[in-house]
Amino acid sequence: MIDNRSNKNRRGSERLDTTFTLTYQIEKPLSLRVQLGYSDDIDALMSNLSDSGMAIITKHNLPVGTQLYIKCNIIDLHLEGEERLSNLEIIGETLSNVALSALSHKIGIRFIKISDADKAAISSFVKRNKLFPKA
């Protein structure tokens, strides 16, 4: 996100455009969680990622402030073997919601609970793939 007044990136972490599928569940508010189902994993598409947040594309209109339990895998094609796959489990909070169509929303999420290992895996993934993008 660019601050138009200073032309500086307001984000503290570098973001990488990505395309990974993920699942999420609503943690809060309870009313939205009941509406969408207590235990159902909801599918979405990650569109960018940093060690402090992500953007997803979902069919649900998630209000700002909604807390999500997010599960996803990132696959780093620059690594070999088991190091290639990272299984992430993160709690995030929606910061923005932009309607892309009547059936699609782009949701900006800030991580509010992330393990040090998941944060390091994301940071390394973003840096490596910014330096050496796959063709």
C-alpha cells in the first residue's frame, strides 16, 4: 500500500504476489461464525503474502475486524525435499474488504497470532522468491 502523500510503502514487511489456496474459519464475531458454520473450513485464494499479513479472495463479505483461523501450505520451488513445504496455521484480523464482484471480495488480513517458525518461513519464502522469481 503506497502512501500518496509521501510515495512511501506504508507496510513494514515486503509482500509477494502469490497464488495459493487456503482454508479459514471464523473465530470472531460469533454471529458471523454461526451464520457461516461452526466447523466448516472455507476455501479462499491467497493473492499476496508477507510475514505480517496477506490478501485473500473469498466469496464471503467479511467485515473489518473479523478474526480468522487460517491454514495454508506454501511451496517454495527454490528448495529441495521436506524444506520445500511449509504448513502454516495463523490467526489474522481483517483490515480491509473490497468487493470485486457480487460473489467475490478481496480481504486484507493482518496476522495477530503467528508462530516464530511460520513467520520465518514466510519471510524466507518472500525474500527468496523476490530475488529469484520463477519464469
